[in-house]
Amino acid sequence: MKTQNQRAWFFVLPVLLLVAFNALIPMMTVVNYSVQETFGDNLFFWEGLRWFQEVLQSERFHNALGRQFFFTFMILIIEIPLGIAIALSMPKKGPWVPVCLVLMALPMLIPWNVVGAMWNIFTLPDIGLLGYFLNHTLGISYDMTQDPVAAWVTIIVMDVWHWTSLVVLLSYAGLVSIPNAYYQAAEIDGASNWAVFRFIQLPKMKTVLTIAILLRFMDSFNIYTEPFVLTGGGPGNSTTLLSIDLVKIALGQFDLGPAAAMSLIYFAITLLTSWLFYTLMTRDDNKA
Amino acid sequence: MLGWMAWTWPTALLFVGIFSAIGFLTVLELKFPGGAERVGILRLTTTRGDRLFITLLGTAYIFLAWLGLVGMPLWWPLAISIGWGVFCFWKV
């Protein structure tokens, strides 16, 4: 009797249909838009690959892309080590475990636009708790509505506040799954704390860290709501990240063609980076 | 019914091409299961599907790079892309 068949594929069918309607078909429409010009009324004129060329050669796109990469790089380089450090210092058992876990989960439960609004009010120089304290008590000039550096510090700190918990929770899950025998063996060998971290904890956390980095990369690379509510892309264009610029072109200027071309380039970057991360970080697993 | 999607012949052909490539791989997989898995020149374990993905993604980048750095016409990137596809299915 045959014990294996392909019947399980039928169970995937509903998901496939759902993805087709909410991702694949809109994506195909974007591809269609990207080679045409429209002035509304569902009338389209063939433009070929002109929009792609225009977007790729425009300084505005280069700047937005540069800002986007800088933002993602900064939050990854802060959130990943910080998340690991917090996970390492969290208790492994006892009554404080649920307390820590709930506290860590709290920021992630807050909707993105609320996070943006909260940090906006929190950092306003005249009425915000942090803004007032920095400006009027410590005498440090800090105004994220005027100063690009302050705006950048604010959006990075906001993202760290909102999303480090994700890295913490994932790392923590990886840490508690390490059997005690590993630590006992390390103790017998007289391993230092660093050696325990480097040769036991870090390798055991690799899978969850891969997921954490991937999730944080994609989320931060596609970030829109929080910086939009917080700074609106300003002052000037200094915090106009790729998605904010994209929405400005698509909805503000109603340039659907260039916006579609830009979103496809955006998509290609996300796709390649995610694929590279995933392939490089799982390469050794395949060999074993 | 599909008017809102603003179809054009070139983009329709692009999707027909991609979907028929996926369909062809499905037929191949049914006939020869296992995905022709191997460790290629980049020391990556790839199946036929992986090689198609790498080909398509690479092709997108070759065309985008050419458009950004050189511009029209696009015969050279087409030739490079075909070469890239052959390389992917042959060595990667």
C-alpha cells in the first residue's frame, strides 16, 4: 500500500487563494502600472521602462534609499546586541520570569501609529516630558521638529524602544531551550563566561537570531507609520524614508507609474537582502 | 473584469513566462522528484526551483543596474541575463 501521496497539497489551496488575492494580483497590477502613465479615469498610456530609468537615476531616490539603509543598519546594530544582552540577564526560572516576559511584550502590543504619537508628544520641547526635561532642565538644545540630528536620534530610539523586545523574546526562547548539561560541561572545563556565550549560547541561539534579524530587517526596511506620525519625514526631507517617499509620489503627486516602478525596485532590494541573509545563515545547516 | 488591472501585452507575457516556468518545474518535479538537488559552485545547496529563483532575481538586478548606470537600449543586459540563466542552471 502507498503510504505517501500528494493529497496534502489540497490543504494548502485556501492559503494559496488568499495570497493570490491579497498579494499576487495587487503585485501584478503594480507591475502593469510601472510601465504606463495614467491621468486617472482608468486610462493608461504605454511608457516602457522609462519610469524605472527615471527612478534609478534620480537623486531623490538615491537619498531616500541611503536614509533607509542607514536607518535599518542603525536599528539592527543596536537592537540585536541589546536584545541578546537583555535576554542573557533575564531570570531563567522563578516568579520574575512571567513579570519580565509581560514587561517585554508590552511595547509590541501598542499599535504603530500610537507609538508614533506617543513619542511625538513625549519629545516635544515645550510640553513633552523628555523634550522639556532635556531643553529646560539639562539645557541641551533638542528639538526634533527643527533639528535633523535630533529627529534621527528620536526615530532610532523610538524603534529600539518598540522592537528590541522582539529580539529579547526570541533570544530568550533560544536560551531557555539549552539543556543544563551544556553548562555543567562548560563548568567542568572551567570555561569563562565569554566562552560559554561564544561556544554554547550563541550557536544555540543562531536559528532564532536569524529569524530575529530577518524580521527586524524587513520590518524596519518597510517602516512607514511610526516615523510618518513622529516626524512626517521632516525636518525638510531628513527623515523621509523610502516608504514615506513612495507614498508621497503615489498618493501626494498621483504619479502611479514612477511610484509603481519605485515599489518594484524597493521589493527587489527587500527580496535580495532577505534571501542573502537566509541563505548565508542557514548554509552550514544544510551541509550537516 | 480585468480592466482595473491595466494589463499590457509585455507585462502579460512576462507573467505567462514566469508561471509557465513554474508549471514546467512542477511537471519535472512530478516526473523526477527530489528537485535535482546539488551543491553548486557557490557552495549553496540548490534545487531546480532555487536555480529559477536565482536566475529571475539576478535578471531583475542586471536590467535595473543597466537602466540605472547606462540606460537604453537593453540588448546587452538581455544577453547577460541569458548567460546568467545558463550559468545558474548549469553550475549553481
